[in-house]
Amino acid sequence: MSIHADDPITRAGLATELRQCTEIELVDPPLGGSARVVVFALDAVTAPALELIRAARTRDGAQAVLVVSTLSDDDLLTVVESGACSVLWRWEATATWLTQAVVRAAAGDAALPSDLLTRLLRQVGRLQQHVLRPQGLSLGGLSDRERQVLRLAADGFGTDEIAFELAYSKRTVSNVLHDITARYQLRNRTHAVAYAIREGLI
């Protein structure tokens, strides 16, 4: 793992604590490309910090653990979208807690403090109620009609049979399937069905 901090004193303190943990190997310099986990210790979430988190995820494939002093609701969603897998409050980030978060992140697991998890779930509920549902969409990004068409396609129904079953025109069914494959960059109907099943969308 490696450490990125707002200031050298915080970085040195975290490094001293974590070097005592036999489960963790500290890599220098931070963001060097060889760390499986990068710990970001920040006072607050800033645009440059988010870019560093995204870079660690996309360029190096590293898991990002965020240690932060303050986090607004908007920042919480942005942090999750940026790819951070775990968040710890600074005042809770003991060597034991941080070690557990790093080990879990290296294994692909995520962790949020209970208060942040509650806030995140509230935000997801508001997103579903005020943004997605009025447009006929779900969190998976599929409308009810799209899910109905994909379920029947998964059951082996052809275009004509789907159209008859749902009282749609064949053109509507074809358009629905085309929209899904284009949106998710899928090759064809079979690929769309496999993707929807694998992702739990139907």
C-alpha cells in the first residue's frame, strides 16, 4: 500500500503506525503504480483529491481508502462515484481500524462508518424517488418496459412473441432491445440478456 496525505506530518504519522503491521507492506513513493491500496488522508474532499483517487483506480487498478475529517452528502456520493472503496473518519482511524480497512480493500471489500452508510442509503432513496422513478427508471438504469422485454427474451421468446405477450408492436420491441444494447455497449440481444442477468437487472 501507499499513502497520500494533505501534509507530510500526517503522512509520516500514518506510515509510522502502518509499518508496525505485518500484514501491510508500505510502498514509496505514493501513487507509484505498484501499490494495491492507496490510503488518502484528507481534511476535506477537493477536486484535485478526487482526480487522484480516480487516477489510482483507473490507471493503476489500486483500491482507494479515504481517511477524512469532514464529508458533506454531495461529497459522499462523489467519493463513491470516484471509486473509493472505504471511508474512515480521521478520529476513528486507529492503526487497528486502518489496517483492517487496507486488508479488506486489498481483498476487494468495502467499508463505511454506520453514519455514512445511513446517509448514503438516504441519498440513494431520494435519487430513486425524485429522479429515476419519475422517468420510469430504476437504480439499475432499466425501465419497467425494458425489464419486461429482457425477461421474456431470457425465457427464449422471439420478437414476435414478446410483442404479442406485452401487446407492443414488433418495432417497439426491436427499439427497446436496440436501446439497451446501445446504452450498455452490448453486441446483441443474447449479450444484453446475459449482461442483465449477471448484473442482477432482471
